Amino acid sequence: DTGVSQNPRHKITKRGQNVTFRCDPISEHNRLYWYRQTLGQGPEFLTYFQNEAQLEKSRLLSDRFSAERPKGSFSTLEIQRTEQGDSAMYLCASSGTSGGDIEQFFGPGTRLTVL
Amino acid sequence: AQKVTQAQTEISVVEKEDVTLDCVYETRDTTYYLFWYKQPPSGELVFLIRRNSFDEQNEISGRYSWNFQKSTSSFNFTITASQVVDSAVYFCALISNFGNEKLTFGTGTRLTIIP
């Protein structure tokens, strides 16, 4: 059983460039989450999908951020016009199919460095 | 609003000693869920345990045990006979207001086991 996978694992970009990250959840999971983690902090919630529907977005998710889950399987997180403050680890998690399966299982993350 | 506090930023113990990681939470909801995650140096968050607010039974899993006390809003984690492989950052987290399924994390406790 494969876990959550994320690509790329590392991304270095220049300020002002656009970047896109991909997350593949555990195959039978219908819920998918994005979090952001900066050094020395716990992960902070960004957004959440149930199947293809984006149900909640944090106010941390500025207009430069957009997330999609077009077919209810993998998800992408795009950051437009990156800023140095966007440098962080971006974590994806998924959770199960029934209402009681709320444990979230995390991928290895994508570490973004904006120069 | 919900909040998780992990007052211990860093702990170091000698191998085979017991160690307790503290977690205090705040929520106005009567139904909520508490979690512990481990983040080893590799960076991937590993789910350890989930506890429901209506189940105050303590739990033991091998060398790990968890003490949930609603009266003090605490969910502490004890590692018995610590090992070097236990070195990691440990996060306590909370989901409250079921249906709003974002995890709220504490700032983590960095545990170092000295051989």
C-alpha cells in the first residue's frame, strides 16, 4: 500500500516565478489537505478537498495561491509570483473514506526556497 | 477558536530514560479529536495516535503511552526506556468542530536521545 507522494521534493525558484506542486493521496482516500510548515513551527492548514470539491481555504491562502483536485484523485498547489516569504515546506495529507476515518496521513513534503 | 500548546521546546535525555512530552489544548467544542505525530529528521510526519474527546481511557502501545485528562485539557505522551530512534520532533494536534477537519498543531517538542 503506497502512502502519500509529493513532487517535487525540493524546488528552488527566483522571486516572481510561478511554481506548481503535485500531491498523490493514498488511493482510497477521498479527503486531501494542504499544509505549510516553516522552520521551528507546526504545520498550518491551507486548504482541504473532499473528492474534487474544495471545502475550505485558510486566510493564509492569498490570491496568489490556488489549489485544484480536478478528478478527485491527485491535487496541485500553484503559487504565482512567488515571494521570499513563501519559502517553506508544503505538506499534503489524505484521510479515509468513511466519516470516522479522520486520521491524516502525510506525504514527505515539497521544500520551496524562493531566492 | 482552538489552540494547542507544547511548552517544551526541546528535551534531551539519556538513552533508556523515560520522557514525557506535554500537550495542553483549548477548544470550545464538546466533541474533538487529539493526535500525536512524529517528525523524524527525514521530515515526514508520522501518525502515532488519535484520541476522541469522549474516550478518556489511557492507551499504551509498546514503549509509548498517552495520558488524556479532560479536567486539565491535557494529552501527554510518555516514552518509556527511550531509544536513539525516538529522536525527532513530536507534534500534538487537534481537530474540533467535526466537519471542519483541519488539524491545529502545536509548535512541537524536539526530543534528543543521547546514546
